[in-house]
Amino acid sequence: MNDVAPPPAPDPPAGYPADLERTWLAADGTTVRLRPLRPDDLDRELQFIHGLSRETLYLRLQYVSREVSREAAQRLLDLDYRDRMAVAASIGEPPDETFVGVSRYARIEGTDQADCAIVVADAWQGRGIGTELMRSLGRAARANGIRTLVGTSLGENQRIHAWARRFGYDARTEPNSGGQVRITLDLDSLPA
């Protein structure tokens, strides 16, 4: 039998923040790898998105969608690791790793604020992965001069609102928004 070695991991892109790579042990003993996304993650990103339940996808996108195109997913990987960052939580070893959560931010041009988003695969929710993803994302944002992360959520997403409040985010219903909730995290208030 001929064993074939897996292809080597591609060289990281310019500016790739390797210092954000880490492993974390979930409460159930699962080893989870956290790392910034790279352009070569397109198929893993698509697999992750396509594996989300309709409800999770709706709560994340805030509209009903059945399909995310390859081009749309590719835009999500257009990262400069300063103004646009994404961090994945994965299980398994490269090159066979599987994403179980992703957090990302995009700086609001000309400000020290960034829009942020997070989604965790249905089977992995409630295990602390979202908290670890936001810890990594907040550290990266602060290192890049971002002082505030801002996200929006549908009013019916009570789970994310409770999580946000539990970890010090300000979660308030936006006036005249049909119940949309604005979630804000002041990064200066987080421990270093």
C-alpha cells in the first residue's frame, strides 16, 4: 500500500496574524483550533455555510436564503487582516479540518469601529465556541486600532442577546427597526 502524504499547507498570505492561532479545549474535551481564515479556505467556508440549518442561517443573515454562491463566499475571504478579519473554529487536522464556527469584522471606514458577526454550527452551539471566537476577534480588532465592535441581530434571537449581555456587550433594541437589536462591545473594557 502506498501512503501519500497530504499536500503541504499553503504559505500564509501577507499580513496573516499567526499569533491568533491557538487550540482550546471545549468543556466536553474536544480540541478546537482557532485561526484566522485564509483565501484557501473557500471550500471549508462553503461546507460550513451549507451545513447550517435554515433557522441558524436566517438568524445570521436576517433574511431567508437557501444558497450562498461560491463568489459570495470568496468575498467573505477577501481579508487584509487589519480592516477585514475572520477567525474560524475548527475540528480535525489540516487539511481535513472542518469549521464549526466563524466570527468576522469589517472596519467602518474612517472610524475605530467595526461591524462584526458570528455564527456557530447548530451541533456546536452552547459549548463556548462563540465566546472563544469573539475573544480572538476582539484581540485582533484591538491590535488593529478598533475600539468598538458592533453587530445587529433580529429581535427573536434571544439566545445571542442573552449571550451578549452575559459577556458585557450592550444589547439594545433599535428604535424604528422592527425589533432589530444592536449589540455593541467596547474593546477598551475587555481585559488584555
